[in-house]
Amino acid sequence: MINTGPANTTQTTVIPSWIKNNAKWWSQGQLGDDQFVQGLQYMIQHGIIQIPTQTGSTAASGTQQIPAWIKNNAGWWASGQIGDDQFVQGLQYMITNGIIKINS
């Protein structure tokens, strides 16, 4: 588990290792953006992935395209070139900017 928040927070990031397969397939174009996002939404909603929330941010309205740098990060994360915390920052970015919408 990695703590990605400020030092005074107790939130942690928990990402099962098998999720790296999805990230790898997505980064290689074997899994579509919609499928990847739906998988992330499902895993977050059901507590499989626990993402620390960012405070003071609002989700944008409408559908936005996933930035290329996030797909690059997914591939690097899947191959061990970046850590969980950097991958999670991309997920947080997508949630904060309304690319991934999480229903309670």
C-alpha cells in the first residue's frame, strides 16, 4: 500500500497487481478507452481499487478524451517503470476532470 496524500492523511492507495494486465493491454491498444474506463469505474465503485480523493476539485461536465500521457503512464506502470503513486495521480486526474465518473 502506498500513501499518496499529504503526510497528515490516512488514505492509502490499494491496487491489486492483476490490474497491471489491463493497463498493459490498454496502453498497447488491445483494450479500448471505454473498456478501460468502465473497468476502472467498476473496480473503484466496488472497492477493488481504493483511490485517495483530492479535495477542492470539481469534475468537468461532458465527456472528455483521455490524454495520451495517461495511456503512456499505464504502459510504464504495467512494465514497472513508474510506481503506483504516479499511476494513481493519472487516475485522480481523470476523476477530478470528469473523464471517469464514479457514482456512489
